[in-house]
Amino acid sequence: MKMCSLLSLMAFLTLPGLPAEAGGTNQVTIDNFSFTPQTLTVPVGTKVTWINKDDVPHTVTGDDKHFVSRALDTDQQFSFTFTTSGTNNYYCSVHPMMTGRIIVR
Amino acid sequence: METDNDRIECDIENDGVDRRGFLKCMAWAGTGMLWTMTGGVLASKILSPMTAAAAESPVGDFTFVQISDSHIGFAKEPNKDVIATLKQAIAKINALPAAPDFILHTGDLSHLSAPEEFDTLDQLLKSTRTGKIFYVPGEHDVLNDSGKQFRERYGKGSKGDGWYSFDHHGVHFIGLVNVMNLKPGGLGFLGPAQLDWLKDDVAPLSDSTPIVVFAHVPLWTIYPQWGWGTDDSGQALAMLKRFGSVTVLNGHIHQVQQKVEGNVSFHTALSTAFPQPQPGTAPSPGPMKNVPAGKLGSLLGVTRVNFVQGQKSLAIVDSTLAGS
């Protein structure tokens, strides 16, 4: 019985392509004029969601304009799916001292 | 430094314009911030013997008002009613003994660049007792459309992203836009096209022409960690170095900060919507939330600027909504 459970557990852990939960490792929180986490590393094909918890509007603007959000008021969100590997620097076009980075592997 | 200082009415020391006398005047006006200076800053009522002749023709003197950061559409702590506080500011302007010739709004008219926010602001400002109102955009006014709506509403006759100049009683006013095309990790930004325009704009002016520059983000570096500065303002200021009197009026930081450097006086205005913390005193420059009940008015306000013919510096008087 124990061996059976252990084997099941191991099988479960080695299953590839488990979808990440929403609100978990694919989320960037915007608050206090910062992107948190400032650097987020995700696998190719991940949809990243930014949510603004600050009390002023912010944007998510890729440095090369590859992804550009509208201005996000408090509690508004923006999502983008990263389909190629690489480093994506971005910033808030309203408060440009706010910068972040999505590393796609 | 100044050889032609005027005496301020309330300078009981009788030793010329000095910090103490100025502060006394400012206490009367309800100003909250120290003004440190090296040149003469003068109240509009008093003229020195050297300019007594000018007193005979006061037609050259005038007053205007700067308001800033009305953020129509904002409704969070510490101010759930920015319309009410703007109305108080307008009442304060309308209570001035003489109507100001015009008003400069140094940006962040709206909070989210929404059409209804601009409409509301326009409606409210209609009741202001003044001549014209001039505007420059803040970063909150150019969201999503690179400022197209702002320019349509407030930028008639402006160039490029909305810069322009005008003359009033011999003073040259320059409205600059430093909230467009902001670079990642950068501060405010004027850009080469605007700088080229500025160079041509001031070229025909004599060095004795008083200059007033107004723009949203401070044109000097106050606190770069919070974006309080303009990356290429040095180039603009270099073009203005030859002028004997330059006044720079900004907003954006929702508090009064001032500096004098040679012939240039820098000043930022209070907001009519919400205060922001002083540099480094909070984790971020967002709205100050812990404002005790009844204290909000003392952290908001308007600025009155007096120009007196023949005087080098303009007299800048900040008044809060709480004061007289």
C-alpha cells in the first residue's frame, strides 16, 4: 500500500506540463510604485497577469513595445502570453522609474 | 546680492528684503514651506525708490495664478471628493482683491484621461474669475492616446506634443510638455523636437525679457528615485541662462519645493486634490493616506504670482485651502 502511494506520488510529481494556478507564480502585483516580483521567470507559453493594487494608475509597457497595456486603474488587470524565450524588459509609461522583467525560458 | 532690493511691508527689521521678513509675509499668506533665496523676492504692493517712476504706470504689473494636479476622477484616501477641494481653490481665487489676468494649470487635470473628467474640470473652472486659462498636460492626462484628446481640448495653436509660448505685458511665457515618450527607468523628458523649438522660440528675445516656463514635471532634479526631475531639462535651462529673470513653475509632486540658482527661480505648486509625501519619507510617492481629519485643506492650495515691472524676480505666494 505504502509503495503504491509512493509510486503514485512520484508519478504525479514527474508529470510534465502541469498548469500553474492563476494568481500564483504567473502574477505580478503592482503596488507602491513597484512591480513585484520585479523579475519573474516563466516557461514559454505562459500567460502572465499583472494586477494593479496601487491607488494610482499604472501601465505595463514592454521596452520594445512588444506588449503594451492600457492604463490600469486600481484592481484592473492586464495579461500577456509569452510565446518565445528571451528577456522582456518592461516599465510603467506613466512612472518610468518603475521597471520589471519577464524572463521566458 | 541684489542692489535694488525693495523693502517688504512687513519687514520690521528695516534691513532690506530678507528671509525673516519674507517669512512674516508668508505667514500672513498661509504658506507652509520655507523659501530660501539669494535674489530679491518682492511683494507686489511695494516699489523701491529706484522704480518709483514705474509706480506711476502700474499698467505693466500683473498677477496670475498657478493651480496644479486637480486629478478629477480620483476618489480615494485622503480625498474622496476632489471636486469639492477644487471648488474651494476656485473660491479662494475668486476672493482675491483683483482678478488674476489668467491661470496656469500645470497638469494632471484628470486622473485617468477620461473625457468626463476633462468635462467636469472645464465646467468647474468656468466659474473662475479670470481671463484665460492655459494648460500643460501631466502624465495622467495623456494615458492611452499619446495626448491626442488633451491637445484637442487644450492645445489649440500648440506645436508637437503640445508646447507653446505667449507674451503678456512684456513677459514671455513658455508652456512645455515633459510627460510624453518617457524612457524606461527615466524621468520627465522634453525631447529633441521640443528643445529645437525652444531654441528658436527664445532666440529673438532680449536678455532682459522676463521668462516664465511652466511644465508638469519639475525641471530640476528633486528626487530621481520617485521620478521627480526631467532628464534633459539641463539643455533647456542652458538656453535660458542668458536671461536676467527666469521663473520655472511646475507641479507633479503635490507639495511646495523651491530653489534659486543664479537668475532662475524654481517652484512647484500644491495640488488641489491630494498631498504627496516629502522625498524619502514614504515607500512611494503615492497619495499621503494618513492625513488627520481636518488637516487636508492645509496640504492643498493654489499659488499666486505677482509680476512688477522692473523687478528681477516674480513674487510667488502659496496659499493653502485652510489658510486665509
